[in-house]
Amino acid sequence: MSGYGRHGNVLYYVYKEVYKLRTNIILDDNIVKTAFRYSKAKTKKDLIHEALREFIQVKQKLNLRDLRGKIEFKQGYDYKKLRKGA
């Protein structure tokens, strides 16, 4: 799906159902400077994208932890054997 659209006063173009919207935000300069020290990002845009990707990864890992104790494995399932490739 691709085409132009409007949301309020914002005109956007949608390509393959990915929304790319320009967003203006005010960032704390100290936080940004500190984040750049831990990142290889060269621009604020890259830094924000990196931060968002890492945020998503952390939240997805937390969701996996919620499954602990809720998965039942087939009797005789040997995960150690699978690790060895046997």
C-alpha cells in the first residue's frame, strides 16, 4: 500500500505501510551529549533511531520473560542434544 495521506495538518506519504512523519521535539542537551558518548551515531536522527530500536528490543525481551513457566515441552525433548547438532 502506498500513497499520500493527511492526518490533521500533517501530510504524509505511505510506502509499504510504513509511516514516515517529521516530528519536532525538544531534547535535553545533557542527555543527548551523554547518549552520543555511548553511541556511534553521527546525527541526532541516527541517535534517536538507535535509541528507539534498543527500546523495542528491551521491551520484546521483557515480553519473552512473561512466558517463563508457561511453556510445556514435549516429553523426551532434549535441548542439549539440539545444541550439539546431533
